[in-house]
Amino acid sequence: MINTSNFYKALTSRGVDFFTGVPDSLLKDICAYISDNAPQERHIISANEGASIGLAVGSYLASGKLPLVYMQNSGFGNTVNPILSIADDDVYGIPMLLLIGWRGEPGIKDEPQHVKQGKVSEELLKAMDISYQIVDANCDIDTVLDKAIEITSNNKKPYALLVRKNTFEKYKLQNDKESSFELNREGAVKLIIGQLKKDDIVISTTGKTSREVFEYREALNQSHEKDFLTVGAMGHTSSIAMGIAIEKKNRNVFCIDGDGSVLMHMGSLTINGMMKGVENFKHIVINNGAHDSVGGQPTVAFDIDFTQIARASGYTLVDTACEVNEIKEKFKAMIEHKGRAFLEIKVNKGARENLGRPTKTPVENKIAFQQFLK
């Protein structure tokens, strides 16, 4: 396996000292090492992968030095526009290194949402005319980086390192902020599910949130047709929920979102909030201040005020809570409110070691959910 310290030092010794991206489970160890060792202004965990490309472009223009952008391959689609319309050598010609976690690699068992992306990852890079090399635990990092830097510098365009599972040695984040709220995310999920009525509709965000929704239904011996598990498409959960709310105005639609998801495409808040005439949209943001499903890297969500943003965006009921009784009280008010309601629930990060995964396929979930909507 590649030692995270050696990889980081190999980068910085070659002048690569600006890092940005969205955390990935396959890259969590190197991301954690960068978080602990890079100066704060030299490492930015961005809202989405496209924004990371923008930051990298700006850094290169001002410094003339190669930046590194990390991401999961499922988020690579967010980079297509800024890469092809700004960084490509047919436009401005901006060199940079792309460190991409290869979820769903053919022949490697993975979750359903990663299978297609994994199959087409190489083809997508080829279609975008991005040179790349596959990186695994046996690679010589000096050889890998020397080749990558030479090609991206000469071609004046991004170059990708496609990283296989189990490439980096384990590294635990040291500068980790701990919060002291009453609940973690799973506790909040249980409170929400426990207060819903039989006809209520749930759309839950990607990652461990949807896994916890599924597991709690199992624990209650309930079926799963009431829940649409947004296993992919991070950042688009509330848009899916709004699309359903528009069509099913006689039933409450509950979007169980996360702070990282909301930050990724926060413009959706303004569209949701301004949907006058939609009175059944209930947007819940479980805020643990972290990308908890992919390694626990921090977000900026504890440092901003979601409620002010939601209120300014047009939501007609906006509140925040962190204590159990307060959550119950404010969730009840959300249920009774006629309008676009927004509730932030602040929780601690972390999940059970034995947290399972949905046993239903996405297609099975879709068919049952559509029947429930009828």
C-alpha cells in the first residue's frame, strides 16, 4: 500500500501544494492526511467537484504551480463543464492533477449506484481526451507522479490518477472536531420516521442516511415502499423531493437531507423556497458538520446559518433544533405547517460499525415506491 505521508511529501517536493476536492471513501486516508498537514488556506474541501476545478484554475493562474483536485468518480460528472470549457487545452489550457477514487471498478463488488460509473470511468476520461494512469497499492509513487506531472505540464490540460480500492495505507484524521449534541444522525432519523403518518412520503439523501432509514424500517418490521432512497446523485435529494411534492400536493413529502448534500448544490434551496403554492414540502437537514459517509472530513455547515439562508430563500417555516424534546416539538410544527418548511437538526457525526445496506435493489425500490405514490 502507498503510505499517505510519503505520497503527500512526494507531491509537495514537486511543487504541488494546493489541494481541493470533495472527500471520497477510497481516498479518505490521503484526504485525512492532507487535512492534518496542509496549511488551512492550501486545502479547501469544496462544495462540489466542479467548484474544485474552479479553485484549481484560479490557483494555477495566480501561482503558476500545479494544483491537485481529489474526488470520487461518481462526482467526476460535476467537473465536465469546467474542465472542457475552461481547463482544456482547446480553451485556456490549465494543467492540474486529478486524483479520482475508482468506485465500481469492473470485477470489484460495489454498491448499485457505483456500478455504471465504474464501468464508464475510463471511457469518460478518454471521451474528454484526458490522459490518465491507474494507481494501485503496488505503484511506485515517484514514477507515477513524475509521469503525471510531465504530461499535464506539457499538454497544458488536466491529468488523472484513477485510484483503485485499498491503494492507500490507513490514516486517521487527527484534527477532528467533536460535538456534544444529544443525538447522532441515526437517532434523528428514528425520531423523524417515528412521527410520520401512514401516507407520508420520504426521500432520503445518499450515503449512510438512506442506509439508516432502511435499517430502521427493518427494525420496526415495516416495508420500504414509503421511502425513496437517493443512493446516488448527491446534492439533488431536495430537487427529487420537490418534483414529487408538486405532483402529490395532497400528501406531505419529507426530504431527509444532509449538510454536505445541501452545500453541494445549495442553489436548489432558492428554487424550493420560491415554489409558491407548494404547501406539502418538508425539508429536514441533518447537520453533523461532516462528510460522514466518506470518512468524516469536515464541512463548513457548523460555521454558517442554514436557517438564515432558507428564510431568505423563501421557505415559509424555518427552524433549528438539537435537543430531543425540541426536535419533536419543532417537527410537529413542521408537519402541521401549510407551506415550504425547513428544519435543521444538529447532531454528532458517526455511525454504527455494523450498519447494513439496503437489501432491495434500486429498481425494486422504485417500483414499490411508485405503487405507494399511486
